[in-house]
Amino acid sequence: MLNFLGIGAQKSGTSWLFNVLAEHPSIAFPGGKEVHFWDNYSNRGLGEYKQIFINDTIINGDITPAYAFLPVDVIHKIYKLQPTLRLIYLIRNPVERAWSSARMALARSEMTHEEASDQWFIDHFKSKGSLARGDYESCIRNWCSVFPSNQLLVMPYELIGNNPTFLANTILNHLGVKEFFEQSTHRSLNKKVFEGDGIPIRPTLLPVLQDIYSRKIESLETYLNEDLSIWKR
């Protein structure tokens, strides 16, 4: 059966998470990464989805970043399917996430950085999809309005670079699996997956992103009762 969902966020380390957890002998992703059932293919029926996770001798997962901002009625359907699901949500500085997402969209459009105007980026930052993916508080509130809050683990993306062993083992503990990783023996913990091109945010665009997200960061900090000062530097 399905045991856990990685719900996002996009451009916040979900590919790293998939690769790391897939190393564990008790964890499997029979549908691969990004099954997209609940956002794209639910019309095929639950039978097809359940069949993917038919092996109940291991812990089965589905990591699809688009799940973070699913509407509440869909979250209710997921709860009805498996109310004991464990949920994992990696969140990143939303300013950096929005920039990384726009850069990915630029590459998919076969455009170069020089070809894209400031307005092209601003339009992407303010698109419905980008805004929804970066509104972490709304996403968390929606999921916790259906699932018990202790079933949702929210962890910062920055730990991938600062302390990947702690991050991986914290997630394993959340899934009910004993700690498995030691930084000295698992190269995947430090392996970068789908790394961006490293082009920094244009100085002309930084104020736009700060205007969009500064108040959201403050609100999220209060809601989670967590120090997010690293995102404000």
C-alpha cells in the first residue's frame, strides 16, 4: 500500500530526496518519481493508483512536488484512501525557489538568459502556478486541515547543503524507519541533482521577488514558530 507522500515543494530538493530514500532497502518508489496521479491522472480511477503500490512488504512512496498545492477536496480524497499517510514537505527560500523555477521554464522554452526580458521573468513570478508553489503557509494549512499535523514533516531545503545526514535521518524517523545514513558512506547525500545553472537573480528583479514574498516569509515564520532569518539575508 501507499505509505507516504513527498508533496514538494518544486525546486526544493525533491529529486535529492527521491534518490536518497531510494537507497534504503525498506523503501520503494514503484511508480518512479512524480507519479502525478492526484493532479493529472485521478480520472483513471483509484484502482490503477492502488495497483502501483500493491507490495505491502515494503514502505511505498510517491514524491510529486505538485501535490503541495492540491485543492482541499482532493486532499480529502487522499485521506479517505489512506488516513495514516506520512507527508514530507521540503521548503526553500521562496525568492530563490521562484527564480529557480523561472530559470527552468526559460530552459524549457529554449530561450537564453539574455533573450528573456525582466518582464518575462516578472510574468512568470506572478503566474498562478509560481505563486501557489511558493505560498507554503497556505499549502501547509490546507493539508493540516485534513491530516493530523504530526503526519506532516516540514523541513528546510537548506539542510541539504548544511547537514544532509541529519535531514535524511529525520525523514526516515518520520517514516518510522531507523536511521540509515552516515555522511562518510553515502555519496548520494552530497550529490547535487538537477542543479541549476547558477546564474544569480538579476539585481533589477530582486526587489520584485522581495515584494511578493517578504510578508509571506514573516507570516510563515510566525505560523511555524521557526526562525527563517536565513531567508531574509
